[in-house]
Amino acid sequence: MIGEVPNTYVGQQFSSRWLAHEAGVHRPPQGGICGTKKNGAESIVVSGGYKDDEDYGDVVIYTGHGGQDSSKNQVSDQTLDDPGNAALVTSYLEGLPVRVLRGAHSGSLWAPEEGYRYDGLFRVTSYGSKLGIDGFLIWQFRLEIYEGTPLPTRVQQEVLPTHEDGLVPIDPGNAPAGAESPGRVTTTVQRIVRSSAVKRQVKAWHDNRCQICALRIEVPGGSYSEGAHMQALGSPHNGPDVIGNVLCLCPNCHVLFDAGAIVLSDDLTVIRGGVESGSLRTHPRHIIDLNCVKQHRHRWRA
């Protein structure tokens, strides 16, 4: 299951990995990454298992799986062929949320004092390889917490973590005054719930190849494309989040399409800057809604 699990909440404590497994927060009783290359990563456990991990509360630099011995020393290179690492790559490419479970350990100020704690949804915002502390190639994934998710309370207060400058000691002689009675602000966030399955299906049919320019972007561990809605979602356009309203585009064509520099005619001719420039690439199972095509074109030609 990608995303939130029913009947769980951010900050929920588990005394053991088994209880987290039973709740569905992190299904493997041992592995640190749950997921597959096809579906993406469901969840990860941040519990100090790798020396190169970094935890800043709202940002986690998570070391991928593989290459360790029984003493947790890195003894060989990691690869993106590992199913867990491949799953995190898919989560990055598809923009899928990942559940983060933190386990008690001394290497993080954000870890629980004991057991495990579910700390909400994070998104994979980048990934790359480097030589780790033990001298072998590792893959690391940067995960950032979703906006509006509450941060856990730091267990220790001696230092303040910042993912910009590392660990910065507090100066006791120049401490901030704080507030005797801190105020509270209630905010309501409204967002459109988009179906990731719709975009993923369209991109799968086209094998991540742009329907306008035919570009397929290759990256380590996979390929990348974007799902573009023709009739925009939300007010004032109120487009449907359905397969017929989604195109598979490269980032450049996506920007041009969203800005009206590219539109489509009713026979799916691509019109770039007012000039016809070929036909939209199609797939027999991808039935495009011509009403959405018209809505997009009229939006920019009104």
C-alpha cells in the first residue's frame, strides 16, 4: 500500500518491528526498505543501520540497501539492481509518497527513545551515489517530509540539526528568549487529490516516451517522464483526473504545453507557436478525451 495506512497516525509508537508490521506501516519484519521497482517504495525504517545516514527531522539522507557484513560494515558496492534501492528510484521518478518509520538509536536527535515511531509521509526529492565512510560505493536518497506533517520532538536538545550546515552547537550565553506562552495558529490546507495510478498507467503505455517530441529520458535505475493534464484540475478549469485527460510528456514539452506554447487540434495535430509540427504520438489503449483537448486549446486561444 502506497501512502497512508488506515487506522494509523503520525507519531504512533510501536514497541517492536513486529507490531509495525501488523499495523501495515512497515510490512517486512527485518528489511529496511519495503517495495519493488514496479510499484515503488511503500516504507523505510530509519534506525541507524548505515553509517552514512543523516537525519535532520524534516529531511532524511537515507543510505540504500546492500553490501554490508554482519557487523554493519560496508564491504562491497551497492547497486540500483537491489529491489529496495530500485523501489526508491521508482518513488522518485513517479513522485510517490514513502512512509517513514524511525527506530530508537543514538545516531539521531529525532529518533524515539525506545521502540519505533511512525513519522508520516516523505517524498524522495533526489538520489545519487558516492564513496561511503567505509570506502565503497553507496546510493543515497534524500527524503523530505510532506508539508503540514508535524515534526517529532527531538530527544536531545544539546545541538540543533540543520540540513544546510550540519550540526550547529547552541551558544548557552546567547540563547533565544523564547516565549512564556507560545501561541498557536490553526491552518487549513486544501489540495487536489490526484490519482497517481492514472498518470502511471499513461506513462507505462508510452514507455515514458514523450507523446509530442518522442524523447525518453534515461536516468540511473530507470526512465523519466511526466503526466500532464490537458484540462487543468481545480478551479476554474475543473478538469477530470482520468486517463483521457492525461498526456505522457517530457519536462520541456510539459512546460510548453502548460503555458500554451503547444496546443492540439481536434485531429491531434501538434501546433507549436501557431505552426503545425506533426501529430501526437498515440497508443491504442490510451483513448484521449477530445473535449479536454478543446478545453486546453480554448483556454489559450480565448
